[in-house]
Amino acid sequence: MKPFSTPVHSNERHLVLRPITLAVGVVLVLAGCNLVDPYKKAGVWRPSMVNDTNLELQIARSSDLTMGRGTTGADGETAAAPVDRLRKDKVKALPLSGIAPIGASAGGGSN
């Protein structure tokens, strides 16, 4: 008897072939997706470079894409104060707006 030459039963062979068959089936199904891809059909819009074109139309200066620029009207301390109060759990209450307060009310209909 040769080493490692154990007989393979039909049940064992079936367990080995099932994952292989499944993998081949998945590959074949996904390969067919190319036939129904809407961007590959003839006569349809193809989004070529639309994101780049859109970005170029929105920027003020092309140098903004490589390095941002700050603003002179911003005050970091004023902007950071509410965050600091939130972290210290000392948030200020919102001012009254003159509109009726939001809350539960006892509703009822009249007959």
C-alpha cells in the first residue's frame, strides 16, 4: 500500500467539489455583469472626468487645490469657547425666541 493513498469516498469527493463548483459559478455570474452594465451600453451617457471638471468649475483659484488659504475675519478664541464650555459641561441655555415652547401638551378633541 502506498503512503497517502487512502481511497476517496463519493461523499468526500462531493464535499471537495462543492466549494470549487460554487467559486466557478460565482466567477461566471459576475463575468456576465459586463453585459448589463448601463455605462457600457451603446448610446448612453458616460461619466468621463465629470468630478474633475465639476471641481475645476467651482474653485476660485487653481492654487486652492494644492494649498488652502485662511481667512482674516475668523477669531479662533471666539470659535473655540463654545467647544470648551461643552467639554466642561457648562453649556449656555438658548435665549427665548418668543415662540411657544416645545413640549408635551394634553391634546383633546371636542365633540
